[in-house]
Amino acid sequence: MFFPTPKFLLVIAALFLVFAAGNAFAASDLWFFDFTLSSTNPTPGQTVTATLDVKNGGNSDTNVGFWVDLYRDQPTILPCDLPNGQSSANKGPLAPGEKTGNFQLSFTAPSTAGTYWSSAFADSDCDVNNESDEGNNQQWVQYTVAAACTPTSPTASTLSSPANGATGVSTSPTLSWNPPSSWGTGCPSNNNHYEVYLDTSSNPTTFKGWGTSTTFGITGLSQNTKYYWKIRARNGSMDKDSAVWSFTTASAAQPNLVVQNLTYSPASPAESNLMSFGAEVKNSGGASANSSITQFRVDGAPMGTGVTGAMAAGSTVSQNVLNIWTATAGSHTLKVCADETGNVAESSETDNCASVSFTVSAAAGNDPPQTPPQPAAELSGSEYFYYTYAPLDPNGDKVKVAIDWGDGTKSTSGLVDSGEKVGFYHRWPAPLAMGEQKQKFTLFNWQQLVKQAKELFIGRTQAAPPDIFEVVAQGIDEFENPSPFSLPLNVVMPDPATDTKITFNGYDNSGNPKINFRWTPGASTSFMTIDISDSGMCPVAGKVANGTFSWSKNSPIEINPPEVLCGGPQDATPQEGKTYWWRIASFSNAGYVFTAPSQEFTVPVHMPTGVQVSSACVAGKPKVDISWDPTPGALGYDIDISDNGSMFPSSNIAVGDLTSFSWSESNPLSDGRVPEEGRTYFARVAAQFPPDGHMWSEVKQFKVGGCIVAAGGAKCGTGLGYCSPDYLSPYFGANVTKASIVCNAESGGSATKISFSGDVGLFQINAATHKLSVAYLQNPDNNIKEAVRISSGGTNWRSWSVAYEYACVNGVKYPQCGFYPGKVPWHPDC
């Protein structure tokens, strides 16, 4: 009998290894060395070009050529012999280590906006039959189709300087303008800028430059030349031209005649006086001026002329017309113009004239107006309008009305006919206590709808003005004859409201908050309004009659003025969690004052927020933890758990003032229910408020993970942290439970874990096999995205051993996570 020696056995083993090396490892291996898209953000219908390069990474020839297919949207692994992709190319054969070199295939981007996976398939017809790894023949690149962009035009800019028609402008001016009110929409993105056009044509077309500033310097213009300019606003797709303005540049040095120091004599003229007039003409320019004529006019009628003679730069000449006009009673205007005939070329022709008004008193016997009626007040919006009527004049003269407001100030109207209604607006200073240094009152001009409130500061250390102001009217005819004063109108300035208080009055049956305001009305108050603002400045108002106001959904306040003046919408009803400011305006027939400063308050939030749900396995049994953020003012909390998102049992759990709850077999619900593995539930939390009971949070959906534990301690339940269903759900959708189990079994949630074989991160993806860097795979989101790609969106987990292999203890086989039972394992213990 032959007994092999140890040396013989060693020889046989060596020959076997040589044979295996020559056969088992001689194979080609196609994989993508390069796969990039020309755009990862194409627009609908745009052609997208893929640059590809396929490499034979094996140690044997491919022996035959092969097809490369490009697919527009194919997120999952494809089998062989499917219809071709959007484009194809035939390549090869390739020797070991040889690449095809870059080549291009293309597809048309989908018409619907969204995120897609483009895939490339080397050897899509499976002609190469000696590959060592068929799993790396396909590669994916994600891209996003943006929504279609519709360009719109910007609005026109408005020009600012030099003023339209300006003269004497520098030959190196700086143009300025205001930006358009809207830039419109540029496609694919805005490229907002201005283009400057300037020349001597009335429609300038000469491009001078562009930029993003609203100013532009021009140099090298000609002297004494009229130029036209415009600004074109462009957003990258469309443009809009401004209006065309013009200006004229100055000469090198020119005279400029101006009129100053107008006089009339006598200084207090009376009817029938013979009057004389005088003025000075000054050459304010930089060059001498020829002789010119100066024209005098009264009420537009020529009164005579003067001659200046030649004038040096900076010189002044007096001009007079003597005893030229017989005065008539009333108000008149003297106007004097230099260079009446245009004999002098000036740097500016717009400042040659000057005017002065004077009054000629009536001859003896002219009667004053009658006594005007007592002034009256009427409310116009939230301002008082004070008015009277121009008194009758016995001589039929025009009359102006003067008002003495009783606070040291007066107002005077223009000349009107007798009997005409004349009105004014006026505001008195608020009354202050003796010795008060400063009091702040915020005033709002409702009539003119001023955008921002103005602030009036009044400081005084002496006695306060009287509470009552006497307003009287007086008529004055056109010859300055005054009437007697009218009977007084007594007006009273109100005192500000005091003792302002605010209380939170709970919620109505629909869960809407109610806010109560209280205050003590000030003295002399006719009525009050409450102002409530969410900007701290711009008010909304609702008139109130007493010292209380309740603000709620059932009692909103009127928004006034329009929200556009407040920089955005204002709230007519209180909104939970929002901060507001409030103040009281006290009105009388003298105006109004505010409480100051405005008081700030925040409406409480009564609905629980921040609800979080997680599940784990404790001693082989599922345990669910629910937590939430504290709710201000809540007396306690209740928990509801249901397996139907729209129906909840009445057997909720009261947890007192705790902000967390653990549900398990040892801590069941009040009806005895315990969490079941793999089942989906819905949870909500209620905050308890008097007197209206529970206010529920939003419903939170969750799924209880499995608690199968394989031999050797492999964890097959859903994971926590990065491996939790909540974190993985945006990536795997309906397949998230299996994804969480695999993630938990592979890494236990460690994003940086590296195995001895080079498997990296959450899903233990092999860096070398997939030609990815360790640093890239240790990023949680990158690792998850690669797992999505390799598992075809979470539908195929055969590349992960924990999904189907068995562990073996004492000859008994136990499934690990059991997705694909029945596969024969290679586990050495078996």
C-alpha cells in the first residue's frame, strides 16, 4: 500500500495552487474609469452629454467588443439584454489595464422637474463572458431637472443727475440714477447690471460702459455741447431703457448776470403815491460781459429799463427807474430781469430775474372786514380739522383769515372771497407736569399716510401750558385792514392713558388665544383707540370706547393704514408665539397723545411642539420613547397612541408635568396595549389648559423595529442615530425598515467604522471595490447615498451578508436578519 510522504503532499499542493492561479484568476473586469455629466442641473428638454471611459481592470483580454448603454433615468440595477438606453456605443475589445478613452453619449433631460439617476452599463448585452465581477459594470450619476424659467423684463430706472435740461455742466460729469423697482427674472439666473448710453443724438446709441453701481463717471466731453443720455437695466435675459435726459456742458469761461437787492420807494407806499424802483446787476461769471439792458416790471407791466454798460467779471452795477409808477391799493409784485434782449452769451440763462412783493395801503375811508364766525372743529380721519368762514368785507375786498391757536403760534390763509370756508390742521404740545424733563410721544400722520412714525420730544422745567387753549380768528383785507377777533373756541389737550395692563385670558373652544387689555383713560379724553403692531412701529387700530379691550379671533382689530405702509402684512388677530407692541391713543378736539413707550408682549404657545419618537430593543423586547418640548403655562400632558392616524382611543395616558413617556411591555397603555414589532403607530401629545381642556400636537407616525437577535449577538432590530428610520426615511422611503436593520447590524450607527477588509461607515461599503475614498464613505450622507445606489433604493440587500447568512453554534444554524433564508452559508463554525 502506498503511503504519501509529507514532501509528496507539499508538491501536490503546490501544483494545485499553480493550476488555480492559471485558471481561476485569469479574467477580464470592466468598470467605469470616468462617468460625468455636462450638467447636473439641466432645464426640461435640455440635451445632457455624458463623458465616459471604460477600463478593463482584470488580468485577461475581453476577447470581444461590447456595448455601452446610457440611460436617462434608471436608478436600479439592470439585467442583460434589455432594450438599449437613450444612446449606445460599441467599444473594445480591451487588453488588461486598457481603457477605451473618453467618449460621449447623450440624452434629453425629462420634461418634468425633479431628481433622477442616469446610469451607464458596460457590456449591456453581456457579450464578455469571462469577467471576474459583473457587479461593477454599471455606474450611476444623480442630476436634478430645474423648473422651466420664464424671463421677465426689469422696470425702467429713473434718472437723477444731471437734471434734465441742465446747463453749465462739467465736461467730466458723474451720471446718477435710481435702480428699477423690479429686476424681473433672468434665465437661467439673474445677471443684473446697467448699461450707459450717451451722445449728441436725441436717442443716444453710443455705449459708454456698464456696471452694477447707480453712478457712472464720463470724461472728455466737448464744451458748450448738448448731450443726451439714458440707462439700460439688463437682467441677463431682458432689458428696459430709462427715459432720455439731456444736459449742456459749460463753456471754458463765460459771464453770468444775476439780479439782487431789489428796492421800492416809498418803503410803505399808499394809494396814489408816485413810486421808484431799483436793483443791482452782478456779473457772477468768469468772463467780462458786454453792455446789456435791464427791464423793470410791476405785476407784469413794463415800468422802464436801465443800461449796464460793459461789466468785468465779479463787478456790480446799480439800475434805477425813478418816479415811474402811480401806486394803486393792494398787493403787487416787482420783477427785474437782466440782459432783457439776450445780448450777452452767459453760462446760465435761467437766473437773470428776481422778484419782490409789496403792499400799497388803501386811501382813507376803506373799511375793515366784519368779525369772522367762531372757529369750529370736525374730525377728519384721526385728525381734527379746524375751520371758519372768511368774514364779509363792506368794500368787497378779498380777505385772508388769521388764526391765533392760543399756544403762541398763528396760521394765515391766502386771500379768498368773502364767505369762503377756510380750514387748517394744528397740533398742540401735550400737557406736562411741573418739573418734568422729557416725555416721549409717538405721533402718526394718518392724513398723509406717512410710512414711519415721527417722534416728538418735549422738555420743560417751567410751568406747563394751560390745559385749555383759546382759538380765535381774524379777517384781514387785501389792504391789511384787520377785523375784530371772533369768539374763542376752547380746545383741551387730553392726558395720556395710565395704569396699562395686559392679561392672557386662555383660549376659546377652538384653541384660539384671547388677550385682555386694561387702562385708565386720561383727563379730557373724547375717545380712545388701541394700536397693536407686530413690527414695533407701524400700528393697526380699532376704536374703543372704554378702558378695556379683548383681542381674539372673535374680536379682531381693523388694519389701518394699509399693510403696504407697514413693510408687510399685519395681524388682525393674535398669533401664538408671536411678539407684539401695544399703546393707547387718547383723543380730544385738540388732537391726541399716546402712551409711551409702546409695551411689548408675546402670545403664549399652547400646542406642544418638538415631538420626537424613537424605538429600541430592551432585553429582546421593543421599547418606544416619546418626548416633547415644554409648553409654557401647561398644567400637565396626555399621550395618545393609535394604529390609525385619524382615530385615537379615549384611553389616553396622563403623565403629569413630565415631558417624556416610555411605552413597553413593562409599561403598557391604559387599555393594556404594548408595542408590537414591525407595526406602524401614530402618537400625539396634549397640553392641559384651563378651562378648555386639551390642545393636541401634530400627529407623529412611527414604526416599531424588530428585535430578532442572532447567535453571536448580531443586532437585527432597527437602529438609532444615523441608522434610525427617521434619519434614513428621506433616502429609502417605504424600504426604510430593512435599511435601518442592515445599517444597525453592519455598524451599530458608527459613521467612521472601518473593518479589517476595508468596509467603511454606516453600511460598511468596501472602498476598494467601489473605487471610493475612505474619507468620502465616512461622511454619513455619502455612505447612505451609495447604499441607496447599490441596493437599488433599498429593494436588493444581497450584497450585505447580514441580510441572509447564518451563524452557527454547536451545529445549529440561526438566521441573522433573515431577509433571504435558505442560502447555504460559508460560516466556518458550520
